[in-house]
Amino acid sequence: MPVSFEIDPDSPFAVVTFAGWFTLEETEATLAAFRAQGGQQRLCIFEFDRPMANFRVENIKRICADMMPKDAGQPTAFVGNTDLSFELCEMIVRLITRPGAVSIFRSRAEAERWLKQRGESRP
């Protein structure tokens, strides 16, 4: 499935992956299931693996707002493992107004290290 998520009960992380061609409807359905299963309560990683979609800017802004944890200070990581994916993550992060709480990485391992450090430093 082009948009999928994993919530491992033995891990502090929840990961949403965008890969290949996906639609707005698939994205909305997957994010709704992610939220319903408590994904936003964990340290979130949004991973972009060569994603392709044709969304309007207003849809991207709305989806970004839906993806973010309710706690504005909770750290969130984006992973772009190719140059194009990384540039897409940069554009998305610019739409999110949570300075210091959102960052972009080239690998999931880097994102996990950063999230652990940020999570440990929170009260």
C-alpha cells in the first residue's frame, strides 16, 4: 500500500510511510486509522520513500495539520531518503509552524536518535 503505518507496541515510535503513487483519499484513510490506533500519542516519524502524488497546496496544509500530534511541543521527524523526497519534506516542514519540534533527516535511524534525545529532554 502506498501510504501505510506501523505502530510497534515494543517501540516508542510510530511510523507513517508514503511510497510510490498515492491519492488524497488513501492518505486521509490511512492517517485516520493511524490516529484511531494511537499513533499520534507516540514519537512520530513520517517517512517519504519516493512518493508521488498530485495534491493541491491547501490539501497538503490540511493533511500536515492532521498528521501533527495534538501536543505542539511533541517532536516529530520527517525522513526523505532521496534528494527529491528530502526536498518534499523541506516543503512540508515549511508549512508546519512548530519551530524546533519538527526536523528532517536522511534516514530513519537518524530520526529515531533525534526523537529519543528530544523525548528524553521533555518534562
